[in-house]
Amino acid sequence: MTASIRTKDAPSVPSLPTYAQCVEVSNASRLVFVSGQVPVREDGSVPASFEEQSRVTWENVRKQLAAADMTFDNLVKVTIFLSDRKYSADYRRTRDEALGGRRVGLTTIITGIFDEGWLLEIEAIAAA
């Protein structure tokens, strides 16, 4: 249903080998657009560390997908908003941990986040 496409005719970023430069979706009958998920737990608390905030945020993405009868296997495109470039390496590590080797289209944007206590936000598109 989804396939990662890699062309030799366009440059790749050697330091970022765990994302798909292009993803094709075929025979999908449903698309799910997951609004920006933030590092807030069900009890309203926000972890202090970036690493834990990232794990909570990915878990919130997982829960939204589960509500639509989907999993990370259905992800096609993910956009990550980081509050500061200094979190890039930690983010890549926790992202790769969450995705477990899945290759999806990824974009990372360094920007201000709605709540200053949140260090990241993740939105996603999935297809089934």
C-alpha cells in the first residue's frame, strides 16, 4: 500500500538515512490527518526532559492512529516542530525508536511552539 521511493537523480542527505524522500500510496481508501500532538499526558502533566516529551508525543500520535484503526505502519507523512535546534539529535533518536525502522516522509521545522513548556509537536498523515 505504501512504498518508499528513492531516486539517484536527486540529492540525499547522508546524515539523515532513516526517512523516505518520497512515499507512494496506492489502493488506499482512507486518509487520516492527525492534528499536532503535544507532550501532554492524560493527567495534564508535561514531562520536563525533551526525551520524555518526545516519547509522550509519539504515544499521543499512536493513540490517535489507533482511534482510526491504524498504526505507525500506516504513516505516510510526519511533520515535526521542534522548539530549538539543540534537540535535533535527541529527536532523531526518539523518532527512530518510535518508528522502529519504518521509513516515512518527514519534515522537521524549528519554530516557536504554542505553549513554551512544550519542546515539540508532531502532526501526521496516514493512509489505509
